[in-house]
Amino acid sequence: MLQLNQVSKSFGGLRVLQDVSFSVPQGGIFGLIGPNGAGKTTVFNLVTGLLQPSSGSIAFNGAALDGVAPHRITRLGIARTFQNIRVFKDMTLLENVVVGMHDHLDYGVAGMLFNLPSFRRREQQARERAMELLGWVKLGHKAAQLADSLSYGEQRKLEFARALATEPKLLLLDEPVAGMNPAEKTELMREIRNIRQRGYSIFLIEHDMRFVMELCDRIAVLNFGRIIAEGAPDEIKANPDVIEAYLGKEEAA
């Protein structure tokens, strides 16, 4: 579904990624892990068009993403959440999710200005879809509340619902359980599995090794800008290069 081929990224004389290659399959949960500073977020920024690769290529369902603007990548079917929560706190949960549908509300400016039937119909459809998505993440009963009233974990789930509102084929999750307590992590893992069962493909980066190992079907490991391992969770846990990257050479020995 998503293919990175020999992707490198440099900022001046600093090479952040070097010849990174891996594939994210359709219908699964793929994880990218690595120590702090390994280059994980840079990969997400390249995939979503916030950065452009210095060399190599990125393709999504066979379409090249190189040079494609972020909003066009969203239209192709890639949605993303961020490590730092970015919800509109002075808007309701329902309004937050409807915002994610703006590319699909094709009633036109005239329809909105003159409150035409096409505008009212599409707005009603958007609200119904937003309520459905909030229900998926167990927030439907709070649809009329302001986002600022939610707990940290609930705001994270609201972000998921808004990302799903763009109707993506691939959902990118940037450290989804950062700052969560164990109970919130368990609940979120359940929600992510439910999203996958609804037909979405998921690509995540995360520091919580236990969370990744329990959730992902396949994992790639990034260290100092290079892929050092890729495989099933059990293979990754037993890989000596991965152990050394996380623990250091002496401790791994």
C-alpha cells in the first residue's frame, strides 16, 4: 500500500534518513520504532508531504507522492494524527469531526451562502457521519461538549475520529499513547483494533514497546536514520541489533 524505496533526507550537512526502504501492507497494523532521534517523525513528515525526500521515492497505491502537496495527499487517502494533540478546543466534538470532512462537502459556495437544499442535505449527512465516527471511539454521548472538557485520552480519540472523517485508506498515528496511563493505553489499543477491523490500514510510530509488540502485525526498526530490522514482533524482540540499539552494546551483551 505504502512503499518507501531508498529514501534519504538531509538538512544541510545533517543526514537524518539514509536509504530507508520498507512497505506498509494493506489491511494490517504496521509499526515503526526506534530510539529518540532515529528519524521516525521525519518519515511521517515525508509521507504526508510536509517534507520532501533528498533522494529516493515514496509511492501510495502505486502513485508517486514526491512533490505532492499535503492536502492532495489527504485526498489520495492518507490521514494523520500528531504527537502533540491538535483539536479545536473551543469547538464541540461534533464540530471537530465535521471539520475533517471539508474536502467531501461538495455543496459549493453558493449552496452555503443561500442555504440551498443541497447544502442542508450535505450538512446533515456530515453530522450523521460524524456521530457515527464518534460512536466508534466511544465519544458519541459527548458530541455536544467542547473538546476542552475532555480528558487527555479522550482528546486523543477525538483526533482519531477527525482523521477518519477524511475517509482515509491509510491512517498514520504519531505516538498515539504518549502521556497516557495504562488503562487509557489498553482502551486505545482496543479502539485501534476495532478501526482495523472496519477495513482501515494503520501505520504507527510509538515509543511504548509493549504497546507496539501487542498491537502490530509487522514492525520496522529505525536507528540513526537506517532500517536495522524488519519482521514480526517476536522476530524484532529477539533481534540482537534491536536489543543493542535500545540497551547499548554492553548491556545487550
